[in-house]
Amino acid sequence: MKSEYIEQRNGGYYVAGTRISLESVAIAYSNGDTPAKILEDYPFVEKLSRIYGALAFYLDNKSALDQHFAETPREFESRCIPLETANSELHARIERARAQIAGNRI
């Protein structure tokens, strides 16, 4: 899959020349955002034609890209270190705050 509007790097797809993921653009479009609204939300894309190019690439390769997007979070999550392991003190503080909030709701 090649396009002047999309770059593939670090295992992901991005709007060419930006750090904006194709998945972000595709999700916004799937949620009903217009290309103009997507450009407003991601001004670093700079040109509406780049949004249209990214969407055309996505739509032309939708099934393969949707599969890629579905698999990507699993790969990311599998590399994450749980907070209770990485920073047990922070994890304990968060759990205490959650308990306090839950206690205030009763």
C-alpha cells in the first residue's frame, strides 16, 4: 500500500509529514466528522487535500487497515508494564483516591 498522503513508520500509518495517525483520521471520519472538521481538529495536517488523501487511502484499503488497527493496541498493551509494577507508590495513591471517591458516592 503506497500513497503520497500516508507514511508507514514504526509499525503505524501516519498522515505524511506529520505525527497524526491515519487511525485518528479514520476514527474521526467514522464518527461522522467532515474532512473540514478533521482538519480543524488536526491543524498540523495543514491542507484539506491531505485529509481527503488520507481518507481515500483508508477507504481504498479499509479491511486491511481496520484489521491492522484492531491488532495494534494488543501489541502495544502486551509491551506495557502494569502501573502496580512500574510505580507501586503511585498505583497505591490512585487506588486510595478511587476508594475515597467511591465512599463519597454512597
